[in-house]
Amino acid sequence: MPTRWSSPHDRPAPRRQRAHRQRGCHMTASGTIATPKVDAVTISVIANGLVAIAEEMGTALRNSAYSSAVREGDDFSTGLFDARGRLIAQGNFTPGHLGAMPYVLQHVLAYYPPEKLRKDDAIFLNDAGLGSGHFPDCYLVSPVHEGEVLIGFVASIAHHVDVGGAAPGSQLVQGVTEAFQEGIRVLPVRAVRDDAFDEEFLRLFLGNVRLPEIVRGDLHAQKSANHIGKVQLRQMYRHVGAATLAAAIEELLERSERFARDELRKLPAGCYRFTDHFDDAGPGTEPIRVSVAVTVGDGDIEFDFSDSSDQVGAAINAYLNYTRAYSFFAVKVFTNPNLPQNDGAIRAVKVTSRPGSFFNATFPAPSGGRATIQVRIFEAINGALAQAVPERAIAAFSHWSNPNIGGIDDRTGKPFIYYDLIMGGYGGTHHGDGAEAVAAVMNCANIPVEMHEITTPVRVHRLELIADSGGPGEFRGGCGLRKDVELLASAARVSLLSDRHKFQPYGLEGGGSGRLGETVLIRDGQEIALGSKEVHALKRGDIMSFRLSGAGGFGDPQKRSLDAIRRDVAEGYVTVEAVRHHYPQAARSARPDRS
């Protein structure tokens, strides 16, 4: 098997190009070396143009996708790379995909060196360790040629609604003990030849999924996105010229590295630690320890998750690429949100965890439900760095829910999968209350009720904020969200993917914790409590009630303004009874007005 590169900087350039490209040089027709000077304006235009290409790729992917996960949920990403496989630009999409992309390209090149790639090829992979952590996330990587010259690569990734395995949606946690149970696993393979999907690849891949036509449609949406990226990257190459583009990319990466290191130097140097827990790895299992040591140096930063629990025998482990992804996202949050997402910026960031640990799982550790841990990766880093720069930190989020309900639709006789993204509130910060019902640490969205009811046999009875669920503070935590979904098919199975049913979202600087979440099955009028990662059989008329935890508060609740408290009550975020308990200063001053 080809080498698995541990860093996007490990793989060398081809020997005859290496020395020149490392210096941003190019060979002239006479064989002499020329290093063009590129002014700051040109570099800025090229840098923004590269990002615009990645963004337009994402727009095309969203607009042509078949599944609600991609089309409405925005669970996808795009990126551009130079001929050496170095990341040069990304669209502003899901961090869990973006942070893994630099390493994905290196793995692709290990299997398919540039000289083995043809003009209209595309390489597909969804391996958890090589990709972004679980099989539903499928990458499509296309080389970009101008004539016979390789000028770069474009890549798209989409979360596919099903890739087979033990349960609809391919994200079952409970009862899955190894990756082989999770669906079809594809190491890098040439899936597109001569600008068309290889029919043998499609026959093999689609023959192992529950919704082949939807998956086929999303694969073609990825191919279309890559086509747009290829066309526009070639246009830029022709417009600015090979030498100027190469020199601009070198300067862009070097400037990005300097920018990242300068921003990191603004953080107080030191080592900061934080520990939290996941509820469990499924019913009857122990809590999972989440522990990080963040070491801020002179222009660099290291995140070490080695003190966390060992990998578990359930599908909720993180492969290192996924841990890297959200660690880099945290760097952007705590330094500068304008930090470029490219090879240069990530040079200042190191992410480690001992092999076999929860955050550096080794194959065949299962990881289908790893999406639920993304929030906790960030929250652990956030808790650590809150000790250094509390003014930049945020109290813990309302943990989101990602349930999958699958079965046979009685109306059509065909399989269906209800895939949902349910987002609650943000934690309070040093300057304001937490936002309500917004995706935490990823650019996904609550999927509209109408789309679910049109495409799957469900009826949504309730979608509302949960009063009194946000943690009290000078700045209140956002509320949890409740969504009640009735099954209209004869039978189905639900795979739950959530957390914070046992460990409350933390507050900061004296702020209170958010209320615990819960998942309830309402059957024949009776409420049955379910675990956050349970799998359960459903029958017609059952109602799944997803009740997310509230987010943490920030600052002493006694400092909250009376106007803010009155507004909370008037808008239904907080009840009068909760005001009496958490904000006695308001109760003493005057009874809050509901009007």
C-alpha cells in the first residue's frame, strides 16, 4: 500500500521541478531560471480569484445536488490545489471537510502520482482514515491540465445520504464494533475516465447503497462542481501566465504562514488544559473523556489530545484528519477569522494524539457517527484557551442532533431516509447573548420542515425553542431546540446521533450551564426516554421528540441588565419562574413585564 503521509508537506515535488518550485521559480525555454516579481495587488487579485473559484464550485454543487443533506443542509465543501498538491484555496463551507482536504490530496497522489493521471480523470475515495473521518463523506479529486501541463487539482466533498452498512444513513453508533460494518469503503480509485463516470465503478458503488439514484445524483453534482473549477482555474492560468501564477502562489503561501504565526504570537504563551466528556458510546457504556493540552509557542500552536480516552468499540471514533480539521478551525476563531485556509496557514499548527486514542483512532475502528464529536473538539480547545483569552471564548454550545430514520415508504414501496440536522443555540460571550438555532462550528443549516414532509413519510408537529434551557449569565446562553417528528410509514428504524444528555454544556466566567438535552419516543401517548446514540425500531404514529440541550451562559448572572431580562421573558426565552431563581436582582426590582 502507498505511504500514508502524516503531513501535507511530506510528499516531495517531482525531482526535476522540486528545487525551482520551492523557490517559486520556473524554467524558461532556454533552460535558465526566472523568478518573476509579483506586486501586492496582483497577489491579492489572484488570491481572491482562487477563493472565488472554490466558492463557485460549491454553488454549483449545492444547486445540482439531489439530497437534502447537500442541497438544503449544505453538508459539502470544495478546494483548489497547486500541481504539488498543496492547498491554495477553499470555499467557506464545512470545517470538518476543509481541514481534512490538505491530507486527502497527499493520499490521492500516493496512489496516483501526477504522471499517471490523465486530463479528464477524477479520483474517488471515502476511506475514513484517508478522508474526513467517516464513509458517507465522499471526495472527488480532479487534475487540471493546460494542454499536457498539470497546473493543479480541484476537489469536492459531499456527505452522501447513505453508503450502506448496518443502518439507513450509515451513521449507526450502537452495536457497530468495526469499520467493516459501516458500509462500502473505497480507497482512492479512478472513478472518472474521459470526463465520464466509469460504469463499473458506479455499478459497484451504487449497488451497495440504499438510495442509489439520490447518491448517483450527488456524485454527478460533485463532478459538475469539479468541471467548473477546472475551467476557471485554466482560465486564470491562461490570463496571468504560468510564471506569474506560480510566483503568486508561492508568495501567497509564504504570506499566509507569516500571517498565521504573527496572529498566534498575540496569544499568551503557555500550556492550557481542559477536560470534558461525551455521554457515552451508546446505551450501557461509560462516558468518554475529552482532554486537550494546548501549547502556545512563539508563532506556533500544538493541540495534544493524548490524555483522552482510548478508541471505543462503537462508531463514534475520530481519525486524526477529523481532529486536525476542527483544531485548525479553532485557530481561526481564536486568532483571526480572515486567516487563509491554505497550506501556508496550517504550517504553524500541529495536532497530535497517541495512536489508538479516541482522537487518533486506528483502522478498523468504526467512526460513522463521528459527526457528533465535532462540537466537542472545538469546545475542549475553547475551554483551554478561555484561560488565556476569555474575551475571545464562547460558552459551550447547545449540542446539535443528526438523526436518521429509514424504512420503506408505503406510498412508493421504495426505501426512504429521513436525514436531519437540528441546530440549537450558541453559548454566551463576553459581549453578547448566544444566537438561537444556528449551526455550531460548521456551515450547515436546519433543513426546512417542508422538504422533509415532501420527500419522506413524516409529519413535523413541533419546531420551537425550549424556554429556560439556556444557561444564565450576564450574557445568556442560547436555547435548546425541540423538534417532534411523526412517522407515517408502517415501520422504520431510527439511529440517534447527539450528546449532552448527561454532561451539561459549560458556562464561562461565572455563567451557568445549559440544561441537559433529551430524546423521547412518544408512543400511544406515553413518553419513553432514549439514549443520545441509541437505535430503536419505530411504528406508524410514533413521534420522535428531539430536545436539544441549552447553551452555556457567560459572566455573573447578577450583572445581567434588567432590560435584557424583561426582553427574555417577553420573547419567551426565559419564564418568570426562572427569573426568580437565576436573576433575583430582577425579581427584587420589579416583576418582569410580559408585554
